[in-house]
Amino acid sequence: MSDAGLVGLLRLPKGLLGDRGDRSVNLRFALVCILLMPGVLALGAALTGSFMGAATGLVTFTIMAVVAGLALKAQYQHDRLGIANIVTLLRTAIIAALAAPLTQPGLLAMEEALAWTVLGVAVFSLCLDGVDGYFARRQKLTSDFGARFDMEVDSIFALLLAVLAMQSGKAGLWILLLGGMRYAFLAAGLLLPWLDRPLPERFSRKAICVIQIAVLIGLLAPIISGPLSWALAASGTLLLTYSFGRDVVWLARHRA
């Protein structure tokens, strides 16, 4: 959780603009992005029925793809793009399209069928998480870039879901804490450098991340509302707070 996120992805080495030699990986990455763009537009339009929604999804995807592409060029050490990165790009496209309903606050609360559709799309994206890791290991293409790319997509996914839940009236403004706690942690690391240090691997941290996203997806369900939605959101927030709090305590005890 102490990774520098998008900021870290942009810490590019001095040789970034130099001659890399084989640029096929970068070109394939760009080609996959271009091929996914019509799908992002179509899904965004289907979820909102508006040009603004479709355009918002496309802009979101473009920004995410450009940042990831720069990181790929700077940090990726393999000579093949691999299925894993393609799957993560597909997840990026799906998640970016989910930004489309943000242009019409309250739309999911008014359109029950649409809320179920968005929930289904979100569940599909969550199911794809882990598939990329499987293919990376199978093709022997694991990399720090791939792990960071997957993590950043998950973080943006959580934040988008939290905003959708807030707009749907499933919880108050505080639900953004459940979706954006990692970004708050990263911001704190800019002020307190000892927070921006590597953390020991913990399975519980990954499990809580999955629970976090599952809770946010569950809040989209029309059948979950009122006190139940608030209780579910509060439980997820408390669990995530515990996870981050434990990491902060560990970092405080081990700072130089």
C-alpha cells in the first residue's frame, strides 16, 4: 500500500526518451488500446444513452492507457506484451466505461435495470482480476510493471464504484473513504516520507482489497438500500481502515 501509485509510475528513468531498440511491445500495447476504444465508447453510450457519458468513458480510458503506456516503456523488461497485460487493459477499458454514469448523478437510483447492468459489468471486471496474474505466471512474464498496473486499475475501480454508490444514495460522502483511502495514504506519504516505504507481503491485505471492491459492487444492487447499505458500507470502511492502520503502525515502528 506504500507504492507510489500513479506518481510512482511516472518516476521514469533518464533513458526513457532514448533509443530502446525493439519497440514492438510498445506498439502492440498501443494497438490493443486503439482496438479497445470503440468498445469503451459503445459501453459508455449503452450505460447512459448519451454522448457525454461515452466521451467521459473514452477520456478516462485514454488517460489511464497513456500513463500505463509510459510506465511500460520505462519499466517493462520483457520482449513480449503477454496475455496478462492485454487482460489488464481489457479491465481498464471496462472500468473506464463505468465512469460514464458519473455524468448523470442519481441515474442508477432511478433506473433499476441499469443498476443491475452496471453491477454485472463490475462483477465481470472483478472476475477478470487474477486472470492476468495467472497468465503472467504461465507465460513467465511476471514483472513489477504488471503488478503495479493491476494494482492501479483496482484502485481506480474502487474509487469509481464509491462515487457511483454515493450518487445512488447508498451512503453519505464518507463512502469516498472506502474507495479513496489508498490515495489518501499516498498523499500522506508525500508529507511523511517514512510512509512511502516497502511493506511486507500480507495475504490479508490482498483479501481485504477484494472485500473492499466486493462491498462497493454489492452497494450497486437495487435491493440493498437504507440501513443495510449504510451498515455494509461502514463495515467495509472499518475493515479497510484496520488494514491501513496496521500498515501505518508497522511503518512507524520500522522507520529509520
